[in-house]
Amino acid sequence: MDTTIYIGGLLTIVGLVVGCYVWCSRHINNRKKHPCADDLVYKGVCESERRRLEDCMENGLKNVDMRLSELKSDVKDGFKEVKELIAR
């Protein structure tokens, strides 16, 4: 009777140790939940990148507005420059 209790206790302890090892190894190897340290992007980097993109977009919009105003003035003038070039 005593040996069965010891064997049962020993098997329980071995099972717990093996289960803990398996759980830890699966937890460590789960890359979807835990990205590598090389893949981490910090908040300051994202903020500066966002500002850079916003500045780029604003400059692009200013460029488009400037070209649109030039086109509007050409339409109002009836494309005088083009007509002069064709007339030559």
C-alpha cells in the first residue's frame, strides 16, 4: 500500500514537471503572440514616421493645388501660350 502511494505521488510530480515544460516550450515558441525583439517598433519611431508621411502628403497636396490653379488660369486665358506656339 505504501509503495502505491509513493509511485502515485512520483508519477503526479513527474506529470506536473513534464506538463510545465511542455506549456513553457509552447509559450516560448508561439511567435504570433510574442514577436521577436528585432520586429518591435517603438512609439517614438511610429510617431516620427507618421509626421514624415503627413508632411509628404501636405507637400503633395500643395503641389496639386498649385498645378490646379495654373490650369485654371490657362483655361481662363484660353490657352494663349499653346495658341501662340501653334501659330508659329
